[in-house]
Amino acid sequence: MTFDTLDVTVDDGIATVRIDNDPVNAIDQEMRHELAEAVDVLREDRVRVGVFAGNADVFSVGADVGLFETAQDWTTAEFRSNSRVLGRAFDGIETMEKPVLAAIEGTCVGGGLELALACDVRIASPDATLGFPEHNIGLIPGLGGCSRFVQLVGPGTAKDLIFSGELIDGERAREIGLVERVTDDPDAAAQSYAESLLEQPPQALGLAKRVVNAARDTDTQTAGVLESLAQSTLIETADHREGLDAFRENRDPEFTGE
């Protein structure tokens, strides 16, 4: 599979999707479809962890303004159909039973930040620039910038930043819960984190992700049932038995995903 706006590599179980669409990594129509194809790569059995990254100057500025100019000639149905291409990609990142990380350097705004929001853990540089400036063209963040954003930072902060269009740096983003880690080299940190996750039991990571997402989206009782069911599945896995044996034998476990 070849890409024109992305650089997609798979190395020892880690799939890295690097946004590569000069000059500002805008999400144009071509990238919408390529992001959906990249998510299909992440779903492959050879992939254990995914990483999304940009370059040192820009993660992504989000949608190409020219796309909205083109959309002036679309019907509502056509606009929603095109939006679903990207929406399904973001939903796929959020729901797949694999950890997906975002390494954020430079500018990460609009749809670029919505891509990062779909990931499980966001790692940003201290001087990264994050926010939602959609009001400048009379729109709202429409693919997770309202719905996923509020789950991380709360309704008051979400409304404040969306209303004002204020752009914040990586340190402030960590303070409000928008990113989980801040480091001078997010790219290297994400790769190191991904490598450490390769040592963990894949099924346990995947089900932990699903249960945590369910707990976020539903009531505590329902989430507790899912948590119990997930545990009852994992207790029958070879990885669980390997973990027990390694503990008793005072050695590092070797998880296989079985």
C-alpha cells in the first residue's frame, strides 16, 4: 500500500503513521482517505501498537481551508458523506483493541488535534501549539473536538477554549488534561513508550482500552459488568499463565498474545 500524504511504516510490531503533506500537513481530501487506509494497516495482526506523528514544526493544522471552499458546492448529504470518511478513521483508532499514541510537536490544531484526541495517549513538546480555531471560519470542531475534548478537560474548559479559540502550549495542555505527557522529544518518547508496550500482554492491553472507554461512555454498573467479563476472558489466556509462571520463577514474562 502506497501513500502520498502519509509515511506509514511497520517495524517489529509498531506501526508509525507520519503525516507528510507539505507545507503544513493539512488534512485534504486525499489524506482523509489515506488516514482511513492507514487505520486498516494498524488493524493488521502484525501490528501491536500504533503511533501518529507529524514533523518538528507541525503535527497537522487540520482541514485544508480549500476543502471548505469546495464544500460550498456540496449538499448537506455530500458533506456528511465526506466527513464520515475521516470520522470512521478516528472512530477506528479509538475503538481498536490496541494502544495508539500521538507524538505532538509544533502546531496541532483543528482536525489535527481531533486526530490526536482519538488516540489513547498524547505526548507533546512543551512548546507545541494546540487548540480549536474553527470559529474563525464560522464552524465548530466537528469530528471529536467537542465530543472527545469535553471528556478529557470537562465542559467548562472545553467551552472556554472553543469559544475563545485560544491556542495553548504543551505544558498548559497537560495541566488541563488534554495531553498525558510532555517531553522535549515526543517522537522518541512515543517510540520508547510503544516499545515498552510490546512487552505487555496484548489482549490485556486491548481489553483494558475497551473497558476504560466503556466506563467513560456508560454507567458504572454496566462498565463493571464489562470489566468482569473481560477479566474472565483474560484469566483463561496463555499470557495470564505465563505471567504467573514468570512471577513465581522471578523472571521477566514473555507474552505472546495467546
